[in-house]
Amino acid sequence: MASQTVKTGFTLGHNYVNDLTRFLRWSHKGRQDRHAAQTEYAILKQYHGIEKGLSLKEPRPGFGQEKIKDLLVRIDTYEKDPAHKPAVVKAAIGSLLDYRTFNRTHDVSQLWLDRWLEARSSQQIEHAERDGGVEHVTRAAILEKTAGVTENFFMSRHSIRNFSGGEVPFDDIERAANIARKTPSVCNRQGPRSHCFMNASKALKLQSGNAGFGHQASRALVITSDIQAYSSVGERHQAYIDGGLYAMSIVYALHALGYGSCMLAWNQTMQKNAKARTKLGIPDNEVIIMMIAVGTLPDELVVANAYRRPVSSSLFVHPDE
Ligand SMILES: Cc1cc2nc3c(=O)[nH]c(=O)nc-3n(C[C@H](O)[C@H](O)[C@H](O)COP(=O)(O)O)c2cc1C
């Protein structure tokens, strides 16, 4: 018994060290200007601060100037990298334009920002106005869009372990992935990814929990998170949080599109992770979160009742005292 605990502890420690090494290798703390992808995440994080500040009830005029000056320098560096993505720069510029407009209406002049924006091409500015910054929405518009959604939508989702064998067109997978892009992520860094295996068995044969139904699935999704999106020590588990939320969105999106899906656990050792990344062509900077089997629904099927504990066992009230 004791020797088993020691053995488990040793293996666990070894795996943690592997996680640590991979986090040190790929996370962007202090290395954001080494790879375009890492700088991109740092830029997303920084301009998210502008959007966040502007979406408060009472933004403080001139907020965050020092951080925004850093952002301008970072964008200049990023743009020199041939691997940079113009869309990221445009979204950042969109936020900066809204920031300038807000400050101008509060009589805060920022010549450094004016000069930086003036040096931008008119095309960049024109596109940016659509891409980043803040938008005005109304309660009525939100309620109108959610009017058709009831508890039934959530209560009618089940893990499906009996697919009818039809094909799920890639367009619908893309539609679900497009919806899942709306999932919240830390500082809107959007670390999660979906790898869609058109031949589901290529991925599913590496996971044991789909035995008995995986062969009926049309597609397999391997959900990952890009470690490059994360930076501080406190973010060492963030890949799993963002990835889990994203996976839930994809599953609800597939449910909305009329397909069945089943999340599949990826609880693997470092060795199995490395093997799977190689076999499935998943880059080293991504961590596998889970797989999802996707298929067409039979006209009639049996689903697990999946008993839920009463809400009182997961909702705890802390009275106002
Ligand atoms: C991370 C995760 C991993 C899962 N892995 C498996 C799996 O390997 N095989 C399986 O049949 N179901 C798997 N499930 C589905 C759960 O068993 C299921 O969500 C749970 O029993 C509740 O049932 P419901 O989804 O039908 O409401 C997994 C679910 C999650 C969230």
C-alpha cells in the first residue's frame, strides 16, 4: 500500500515536472517578443484591457496610459515579424480609436496616441473601426435574441452513445466551431482549438471511453488549448478552464444544430500525450483537453438518465450579513 503511494507520487511528480517544462517552454511570460504567436497573445491581453475599461459604467478618462504606450511599442515590434496577423493589429487599433474618442469627449488630449494613429494607413483605420473596440447594445435587443431559448434547450442535451451513422458535413462542424469562438476566455486570448478528424476513428482509437459507440461517430473533435496564450504562474491551469468552456460551447452548438455528441475524457500520462500529439499532428505548444465524438441522431434512442444531485448540493447561499 505504502509502496503503491510512493510509486504513484513519483509518477505524479514526473508528470508535473513535464507540465512545468512545457509551460516554461511555451507560455508567453517574458518571451512575448520571441515568437509572433506569443506576442499576439500579449497584444490581445493588452488591448482587451482597453475594451474592458471602456465597457465599465463610468470609465476613468485617460485610464491605463502607461500600459497603452507599451501596447503601441509591442504592436510596432509585432508588425515587423513576417508571421504577424494584420487582423490582430486592426482589432487593437479599433480599441485604440474608441479609447481616443472616449478621451477626446472628456477633454483628455493624448498627442502620443494621435501621432501613432496618424502614422497608420487609412485602410488599417477603416477596417479597425469595424473590428475592435466597444459596441453599444440594448437590453431589448439581447432579450429579443434570447426569447426563443428556454431551459428545454439545456435539459434536452444528453451525451449520445448511439449514432445513426450518417455523415456530419464539415460545414456544420465549422458552424459549431464558429459559435464556440464566442466562448469567454481569459482576457479574450482565445487559447482553445478544435482539431476535426473527418475520419473519426483516427482519433477515437486513442481513447478508450468511446468503446461500443465511437465507430458510429462521423467526426471526432480533439479540443486543445494553446499554452502560448498563458503567462503568469497563476495561469498554469488556465488552458484547462478555457478549453473546458470552449468544449461545452461546441457541444451546445452541435445540439442546437441537431447533432449528437459525447465528450470523451483525455486523462493521460505525459508519454501518452506525446504519442497522441505525434499521431494526430497536434503541435507541441497545445495541450489536449478532451475529445468529442460527433454523429447523427437516430430517430429513437436510449440515453443515460444521468441522475443529477439536487441543486442544493451544488448551490450554496452565503447570506448578506
Ligand atoms: C470531461 C468529460 C469526459 C467524459 N468522458 C466520457 C467518456 O470517455 N466516455 C463516455 O461515454 N462519456 C464521457 N463523458 C460523458 C459523461 O459521462 C456525461 O456527461 C455524464 O454522465 C452526464 O450525462 P449527460 O452528458 O448525458 O448529461 C465525459 C464527460 C466529460 C465532461
